[in-house]
Amino acid sequence: MNTKSRVTFLIVIAQFLGTTLWFVGNITIPQIPLPRLADTVAIGNALAAVQFGFITGTLIFAFLALADRFSPSRLFFLSALLGALVNLILLLPSINMNIILISRFFTGFFLAGIYPVGMKIASDYYEKGLGKVLGYLVGALVLGTALPHLLNSLGVAFNYKSITVLTSVLALIGGILIGFGVPNGPYRSAQKKMQLWAIPRLFKVKSFRKAAMGYFGHMWELYAFWGFIPVFLSHYSYASDSVVNVPFWSFCIIAIGSLSCAFGGHLSLKLGSKTVARISLSISGICCLISPLLFKTPFYIFIPFLLIWGAAVVSDSPQFSNLVAQNALAEYRGTALTIVNCIGFALTILSIQILSQWALQVDPQYLFIILAVGPLLGGISILSKNHNKS
């Protein structure tokens, strides 16, 4: 195995291991005694705490340009170590919801040193073909996102103490793989000191700004779609008077994105990241617009449609990240990936909240139509010819 292949393998495995911290709350929190608080409310609050922690972390990491000023591999290791430790707070005796939220917030905070920093490390090794590698990285994250739905569909139950320890150990192993197995890449351009104007300088570059806007449009749709797909399936089951295994099909619709990310990465070598992103965004945007018609279709059309949508809704993510990396100033590539992640994930919270309110006002069949705004604006931004092909 050559150096690039070995590094790619290690980053993909380490990313998956590290991001298991992201989703552990879905499995553990229902088992923790939480008087006067429903499981769904507790899980929702904990997930929000992780998201806010991640947004805070990426903002601070980007402002301080940590991934550009210091070794990103060591930063990944330190973040995985600290993330594993704060995750173990869930094991404290007599734990309450406030402690859980603090634990999940700081877990999200240190995930900012895992997910975007992992992409930064990959960009330091690939001057060309980065889209393929990022396809595998994002695919690993997608699989982790879908996993709780699969476990739920199978009725699998874990002791929350065991799964908490396991995920912390896995995250630490991921950190060790990168920290001690992946040296700084040959295309790394390190900054010696903090530049307060790094972020404004990045957004002055038109090609970077357009790549970032495309990513933001994609993120507007992605997590809202993932979050509400079980609701959409449940409403279809009721409207069509049919039995639908909601957790199982939720897993399939989300998890198929891991395959499409990998496939899109390979396709980007021939067509370019911009083309793959544009195709994916167009398909998911069309799916948003025609989604109201789904409730009138039989199951054998309904599910394949959602599987296509699930594949398209995320396959543009690694390609937009590649465009962001390729169009950023080389010495600020880590900062670029981190700040774009920060803004993108902040938008997911906004779109989820808007969709929650929208769901109260309209018939369930019109639930997803509002998400078309993201692909529309994102698609307009990448129609420009300013992007690099790779």
C-alpha cells in the first residue's frame, strides 16, 4: 500500500471512529434515568447541544486558525482524546440533564477538531483527486448518522455504560491512528502566526465564496431531510393505510448516501467536483419540489424515490468541500474548511427549526417542499465558471 492509500485508509477509519461520539446520545440517553423528562425531549436537547458545541468549536478553531498554524494530525489526536474524555462524563453517578448537556456540548466542541480537520489532513496529501478521498470520508460520517436507526429497527439494546466506554475508546483509537500514523502532508502550507483577517480574506476570493454558498445551500436541505424522514415515512404509512418499518427504511434512506458519496468521489475524477455537485444538487432539488406527489404513489414507487433522494441529498457534500479546499488560499485551507463547516451546521439548526414550524402549518405531504430553497440557491451559486474542475 503506497503512502497516499495508507493515509486515506487511516483517515477514513479514524474519522468513522472519532465521529461515533456524535451519535452516542441517540443510544445511551434513553437508558439514563431522567425524571420528569421524556426520552424524545432529552435526545433532542442533547443532539442540539452537540450541534451548538460543534458550531462553537469550528468558529473558535477557524478564528484561531489552529489547523493551519499547528500540526493538523496532532490537533486531531488531541481533539479525539479530549472528546473521548468529556464523553465519559455520561458515566458519572447521579447524573442530571444539565451535566449531560454540558458533556454533549463539549463533545461537539472537540468534534470540530476531528471532522473538518480530517478533511484538512486529506487536502494536504492530495493536490488532485481530493474529491474521491472526501467522498469516502463523508460516506463514513453518513453511515454513522444512519446507524442508530438500524439498531432501533433491530431492537438492539446496549447498556449505556458499555456503549459510552466503547465509543470513547474508539474515538481515542482514531486519534492515535492519525496522531501517530499520519505525518504532515506534502502540500501543507503552514501559518506561523494567527491572522485575524484570514476569514474575510477567504471570502474575498470569488471562486471560494461561490463554492461556500453552494455548500450552504446543500446544508440547508441535508440535516432537515435526515431529521424529518422518519416523520415523513410515518405520515405516508398513515395516509396509505400500510405498515412501514420506519426505523429500517430511515436507515436505508440515510445510509445509501455513504455509497453515493464514494461513487460521486470516483465520478469526480472524470467529470470534476463541480459537475458532480451540480448534478446531485439538481436531483435533490427536484425531489423537494415533487415530493408532495409521493403520498399518492404506491410503496414500490415511494421507497425507491426516497432512496434516490437519500443518495443525491448528500453526495454533493464531499465535492463542495473539495471545491472549498481547492479555491481557498493554500495557507488558510484548514481555516476555510472549518469556517464553512461552522456556517453550514449553523444553517442546519435554522432550517430544522423552520421546518418544525412549517410542519405545523401544512399538510404532511408538503413537508419537504420548503427545503427546495437550499438546492435552488446553491445551484445558482455553482453555475458560475469560477470553480476549479478538480
